[in-house]
Amino acid sequence: MTTPKKQKAVTILGKSRQIRVYAGGRDGTWLVAYRENGKRRFKRVTGSLAAAEKVAGELLTALDDGTAFSLGFAPTQRELEMFRSVIEQNNHPGGLMGLVADYHTAAKILGSLPDLPAMARHYAKTDPSTLKAGSVAEIVAEYLKDRALDKPALSRSYLHLLDATLTPFGRDHKGSLSSIDGEELQEWISSRGAAKTQANAKGVVTHFFAWARLKKYLPREAKLATDDLKKIRREVKATIRLYTPDQLSHALHGIEKKWLPFLVLSAFAGIRSAEVCRLGWKDVDLIKGFIEVSPDKAKTRARRLIPITKALRAWIAPLHGKTDTIAPEGYAHEGRVAWGFREAIAAIVNPKKERLVPTIKNGWRSSFISYRLQELGNKYAEVAEEAGNSESVIISNYRELTDKVTAKKWFAVLPK
């Protein structure tokens, strides 16, 4: 058996050099041998000898015109056309090399760049130059004005909370809203005081930042400073304190007349102080025997009917309709009403100028719920419906805080 003759090398001549094409050792493969930067190199080509000779010719052209040296390697004709196309399309101020340098710098910062066009599209959506201009204080003012338009659905106390929280926020931050980061925002919230105040501030600024993004003061797809705020740890609840029947009697018989309706509805109906401020005498139906707290006046936005008990009727009937509002006139805001009521309670003293009635936070409402629970024989669902709470809250917070005897005395405090 005769061994086939090995294919002789083919020499391709250029202007100043030559390239040799050798059989690659396997049928259909060829080695194109050339010298670049003083070193001998090989390029493997699969196909016919004519294909290998074409590649060799393209390499000769690249080596002869210097393209291979400028690129650091000897490209094929197709690769050359691609590079020329990129160069023609590129308008980077630093040229093609400047573009490549920027790409590598970005890759170094981010770790990798899997999709540069996707990054460009993201930047276009988050570019600060596309945002509406305005200082933090100006954006806060617009937000408060916008929320005031929802006043029928928002209580005055909530609008006051927004103002009391965000006005200082705008005053404390002089830069742009987009420059505030999570750490800075967390520090500001932590400085607000007690845990409940911090929790309120966190809720307010979270809604404010979301609104600012909708209004294009913040990038649409960028991470908000509020996204990583820490959970506010709740303070241990203080033990619920109740007023005694004697203290109730001192309060009812000693308080300034204009505050009497406010006290009566708190002590004998458990209505929240903010809700009392929103009620009018038209909501108190002595004929049908209930007080209606409509959804727009209730804290929970749920309508409820509170029965007018014997003690409540005895106190409320002589006062019904004597004024336009149940809360004293001249107290336009719930916060001011609460302050005025505390001052009225503090003014109830004995001849020695000693206070007869202490100030207990939410004391009148808590007392009503606790005594009412005993009066009805622990009917949690019924008391929850009257108070505007969930049944679970009534059970966990007000169960067995007093006894039936004291409850009977409470609802037996009547006008003289």
C-alpha cells in the first residue's frame, strides 16, 4: 500500500513579505504561517486550499498596510470590515480607544457589563437631568397642597401630622431630594423622638418619596432612600390606667361648661377625641337612641352606631343643640381641642388648689371600654363595635381591668 504524498507548502507573496500555507495534518485543514512583530505565528483554516490561500492573502494585506500592527493582531478581511464599520459609526470624543477605555472603566466599577445597551436605557430613565427641579422645601409644599385636596377623605389631624413631619424635613435638607440617601434619612427619622413618633415619620416620608417619584422629582426606576429604612421597634405598652367613678364625678360637676359635651361623649360613649371634633349635634339622635359616627368622621373609616345609655342621655339631653358643634367653638384643630380639654381637666381643683382629676392619656375612652365590658358581661364583639376597635384589641387590652361593682358606679354618675 502506498502512502499518499504530503501536500507541498504554497507560498503567497505580498509587497514586503510572504506567507506560506501548509497542510494541517488532517484532511481539509491548513496552517497559514506568517511573522508578526518578529514572531512566527500560525492560523488554522478549515476548508479547501483556495480558502486557505484567500485567508493568507487577507493577512498579507493587513500586514502590509499596518492594520495588523495597530490592532495588535492580524485580522481577516471580514474582521477588518467589521472594525472599519465600528470606527465609522463611533462618535466618541476619544475615538474607538476612548470608547473601549470607558467600557472597561464601567466594567471595573460594576464588576461586569453583560448588556451595555440595557445599561444605557436604564440610565436614560434614571438620569437626574431629566427630573423636575425644586428644593426639598418646595417639593414638600407642593405635596402638602396636593394632599389638602383630599381633605374630605383625610382627617385634619392626619394633615396636621403631614405638615408637622414634612415641614421640618424640608427645612433640615437643603440639597436636592434625589441626593438624600437611606443612611441620611434613617438618621433623621431616628432623631424624631419616641418610637411612635419615629414610626409616624417613617410612614409619612415613605408616602412622600413614592409621590415624588410619580411626580418625576425622583427617578422612576431608581431605588428610593426609603426602601431600606429599618423597622421601628415598638415600645413596651404602658399599663392602661382608668379613671375612677369619683374622678368622673369631679370632672363632670367641675369642668367648664363648654367642655362638658366633649367629656360626656368621651366618658359615656368612648368616642375618640378627634372623632368628637368632627361630630355635630345632628349626629346625636335622642329619639332613635344612638350616635352615628359616619365613615368620613370615623378613624377606621367604618360607620358605627353607639347606643345612648341612660347615663349618657341624662347628661347629653340638656346640652343637645345648644351650640353649633359639640367641641367648643374657636378650637379649629383636633390638636388644639385636646390641649384645651387637658387644661380644662387640670383646672378642676379643691379649695386647697389641689387637682381632683389627673391627666391620663386616652383615659376617658379606656375607662368607658373597660367599664362597658363589665356592664355587658364581657360581650367583646358588642363593645368592639361600639368603640370602633377589633374584638382582639378589646380582649387583649381591656379584659378584666375592673369589676362589675365599679362599672355600675361609673354609669350611675348622673347630673345633680
